[in-house]
Amino acid sequence: MATSFSSQTASGAAPGVPIVAGLPMPEFRHITVEPISGACGCEIGGVDLRQPLRPEVLDEIMLAFQHFLVIVFRDQDLTPEQHKAFSRYFGELTELPQAPTYNGDNLMQEVRREAWEPVNVVPSFEHFHTDSPFLPQPPKCIVMRALDCPQWGGDTAFSNAYLVYEHLSDGMKALLDGLQVLYSAKDVWSKNDKLPPEKRLRLRESHGFTEDQLENIQPAVRVHPETGRRALFATTAYFRHFVGWSEEESRALLNYLQSLAQHLHYHCRVKWRKDTLIVWDNRFTLHRGVHDFKHERRHLIRTTVIGERPMGIADLAARPAGERA
């Protein structure tokens, strides 16, 4: 059972216990865990993801996932079916309306940039973002593996949205706690079609999602359903406006929040190598690809695990007292 955030905050840590990702470092007995930075992310060793995982190993992987938000496994030469089997430990797999599929499998997506292609072919590479916040139940996590990657560059960077929120002033927290965001992907394809061919994103050509599924209102501050820890959930991707605010007002606030997510002390950065596999918590991190390479291929394949409907502060307050973290 998850420990409530209130009982595991850094301020309540035992003397001498190292703090990483904003919380005391857990103990691991069945896997090796090496933090990537003080903010988020770790590399896990001693695990072969081609094989079924023992319960005690899986428990520690899930503990690392909850704590570090980004977990990295090296040298995992998986078949697509093995990739999906491991992903299902985290939940039910889902397709996405906008993401190109891999080898015609609707439950696997790809992020691909050929050596000759422009940087803009990969959507939203230039901003920290969360994936598909417009969906009624945005992804819980992404499980991504490298097939081809540049010799140098092409990393993925992550920003810990818990820490962004926790370092805000009390006044800003109070403002954001009551805000909602309208996210929409309804016009993504029509806008893309109007661009010159050399500037178009690589998008999925067709999908079975309804119009209602492509636009939803989400809380600006998201609450973890088990721990009660709060994180910023206002992201530039698919953002339209804060509910009740004008677009101009909304963009001004969003630009400020986006600038905070850029701060290096919230980040980790993962270098891809062939058969590197990363799982990241899409609910409580932001991420971006770093396209600092040219004339080389970068090909990543991924599964997407469906998440719960985002819980905001009002939802938390409405839960029975015994169910609150």
C-alpha cells in the first residue's frame, strides 16, 4: 500500500536519510537503483525484462517508478510482444489518436526522425509537455525503447512537476488549486494539413476517437490518487485556455509556469542507447526530446498505459475522509 505524502515529506525524513526526487531515498533489496539526478529519474539494474518478473522485484520496480517518476533499463532487447507484456504491469494499454503506429499495431506507437528529415517532423519537441492531456483519461505512463539513436545527442529530458508545484508561493498555489484547463486536439489535423509539406508533423492519418474524446477540461493541479501529493498539470501541448479566463490572460500565466518547468534543478536527462527502455509517469512529469543532432536516425517505439481521470483539489476534498491520502 502506498504511503501518504504527508508521512514521507522531506521535512519529516529521519536525520541523515538522503533526499532525492523531493523525498527520502527508499531502500531496495532486489534491484539496483542509481538516481540520475537529485530531482527525478533512476537507472535500474539486475532485471531482464524478457522474463516474467518475480513479485518482490516487481514491487520494487513500482516503488522506484512512484518515487523517481522516470525509470531506465539498459540493454533490453525485447520483441514487440515482450515490450507490451512488460508494459501491462503498469496497466491497460491504449492507442492514441495522433501518434503514428508502429508496424500497424494500434497498441504501439513510434517517434521517428530519419537522417534527412527536419526537426519539426516530431510533434512538440521544443517544449516540456505531458502527452495527450486532452483525453478523458490521459496516459498514466509511457514505456519507450530505442531501436536507433544518434551517436551523440537526441536525449530526452524530464521535469518533475511535483517539485515545480511545491516550490511555488502559497498565493500562487491557492490560485492554481482552483483553476481548470481546457485541452483540445480537435484541430490538430486541419492545422497540420495547411502547413507546407516540409513543415508538417508526422501524425496518425486516421483514428476511431470521437470528438468528445479529443477535448476535455482538466485540473491545473493534479493530485496523486494514492499519495495525495500535488503536481502542476498545466502544459503547453493542446492547451487552449484556463476555464473562465481569456486566451491572452491564460497564455501569460501559462508562459510563466512553463518557464519554471525549464529550471535545471527540476530535471533529469536520459541518454538513449540501443535497447534502452524508459518508463515515465506522464501524470506528474513533463518531458521533451532534445533534437541537437543532424544527419542521423532516431527511432523510438512505445506503448501507452491508460491513466485514471485526473483528480484535482476539489475532487480530493469531495472524497470521504477515510479515502483521503
